[in-house]
Amino acid sequence: MNPSPERPGRPVRVVIADDQMMVREGFSVLLNAQPGIEVVGEAVNGREAVEKVAELAPDVVLMDIRMPQLNGLDATREICASGAPARVLVLTTYDLDEYVYQALRAGASGFLLKDASAGQLAEGVRTVAGGDALLAPTVTRRLIAEFSRLASTVGPRAPLMERVGDLTERETQVLALVARGLSNGEIAGRLVVAESTVKTHVSRVLVKLGLRDRTQAAVFAYESGLVTPGGG
């Protein structure tokens, strides 16, 4: 077994929310066949997904965006705002889905393509269950333009920059590199420090800024203006 880092000795509990039965059943079969993962529930729409999270307390929710009654975006927002420990992993058909950016801002911990392999699906679930974010560096870089285009619509940046002022110089550097899509190992190499030191800095940044994970940190960095496209 390969239990969740957050739930030693226990499987990662998953709820699958998608209005297509074949998708739900297919992912359920794939995940239940993986060590350390258990699908505990399914939801056919966003409203049911919110209810299942409250009822079953899963570690991870695989969330489709386009669903009836309550779409995945609003369901993600409700789940994250409720304080539930469940992490939301958005399912999408396209890696540049117009709603991905909004889902990340709503609190999602990342996203997976629906054509992901069984191994990628399982690894994604384990990644977010362990408290990290599933937003690969290549994906982060492709989304940078969208982050920047939409950031101008979220209001004045001054209040966000004031929060950046609470960070140390090194923490600010680490935040900027996280937003650029660098892994902890790559950041360690860039700053010539131990990877464990980078992990500590990332944790402190998240706590100081009140963010859930690296994905939220990346969104914050662009919306605050700390990082801009083409910048270093």
C-alpha cells in the first residue's frame, strides 16, 4: 500500500464528480485498482459533490467543470470556502480550458486532463492528497498568459502587494520562482540552497499569505503584480 502522507496507514479517499456515467465509472475502476486509493463516492452534479464532501469527508474530489444544477467552478468555491480539508482536482478536456484559471482562483489544487493515464491519475490524486499542488511546470508556463490577461480584472493590486511586504526577501524570491513553475529542486539549484530549505520557505510563504498550496501561490504572484510575463 502507498497511503496518503496526510493519512498514515489509510487509503486516500476520493469522490468523483462528473455528469457522465462512463467517466465516473471509468475513473472509479482505474483508481480502485491503484494501491492506497479508495473511491468512496460519486456525484452527478456540483450540488451533489458539495453534499458528498460534507457527508463522506474525502481527501480528494475529482471535479468536472461543466455539470448541471451547480457547475464544478461554483462547487469548488463552496467546498474550499467551507473549510473542508478535501482538495479539489479539476478534470478538463483541454489543458487551456477557459475555466481552469477561475477554478484555481476558487481554490482548486490543480487539474488533470480527462485522457490522463491510470498512472497519471493516481499520481495526481496522491500529490494533492499529500498537500502539494498538481500544476506541472509546463502547464504553469502555458497558463501564465491567461493569469496575466485576467489578473487585470480582479481589482487593484496594491492590497495584494502589501501582503507580499510581509515576506522576507528570500521568501519573495521563492514565491516568484514557484509562480514561474519551478520545482523545489529547480529552485534549490537556482538559489544554491538545500531542497529542504526551499520546502521550508514555501511553507512559510503559504502560511503568511493564507494560501492553500503552490497553485494558489502562483495565482497570487501574478495577480499581485509580483511576477509578470517575460520577467525574470
